[in-house]
Amino acid sequence: MRAPTLPRRLAKHRPTMPSRALRSLNRPALALAAGLTTGALATGALAVVGPEGYVVSQKGRAFQPGSLVVGRGDTVTIVNDDSDLLHHIYIESEAFSFDSGDQAPGSRTPIVFRKSGTFLVLCGIHPKMKLLVRVN
Ligand SMILES: [Cu+2]
């Protein structure tokens, strides 16, 4: 009984495979978009607040979290948790510019956000790395 059903199952599954792959590819982008409009920006979701202010990890060539909300004057400390990669963050905007220089593995880079606004933190080495910081 299994042999005749196999081709049908394959035929049924074949068209869903590309869309499933597509969906998983789009998931980070969708999650980021959702985070930008709701949760992450509103609450600063996964950012850890400690003695050095907010802590954002650089791990797997990505910022974790990818966005956060802080108050004016708050410190965001960027930690290079990629044990074998250099990072090099910078911010270029009219209100505020910043350049970390090379960030060795394990290094911690504090940034004090003194101006309100929304700032994009980029990595000069990995163009896909983006961190959005909204300063209220
Ligand atoms: Cu990088």
C-alpha cells in the first residue's frame, strides 16, 4: 500500500518545499520588521541592562538584539562575542558620529548616546550587520 502513495506524497510535497525554504529565509527580515514597528523598539526587548548600561552582543556576524530603545545619555556597550572575528562599528549621522576602530574578539565598546533620534550602527567589516538604536 505504501508504494502507490509515495509518488502522490512526493508530488504533494514538491511544490511546498520552495515556499517553505523561502519562508524560513524571510523569517529574520519579517522578525526584524515586526520588531522595528512593535516589540523591540517599544521595549528594547532583548537588550541587557546592567552596570555598563545596555549590552549588545556581536555574534555570528550579527547584532543581538538588532534594535533597542534607550534614553538620552544612556550607554550602549557593544561586546564582540565572535571569538575569531574583528568587527568595526561606526555611526554616521548629522547629529552624532562614532567610530570604534577595530574591535578585537572579546572587546567591549561603550557608546554614549547624548542626542535623541534614531541611529544606525554599522560594521565596516560586515556590511550586513545593522543595529538600530532609538534614543528618546
Ligand atoms: Cu563585523
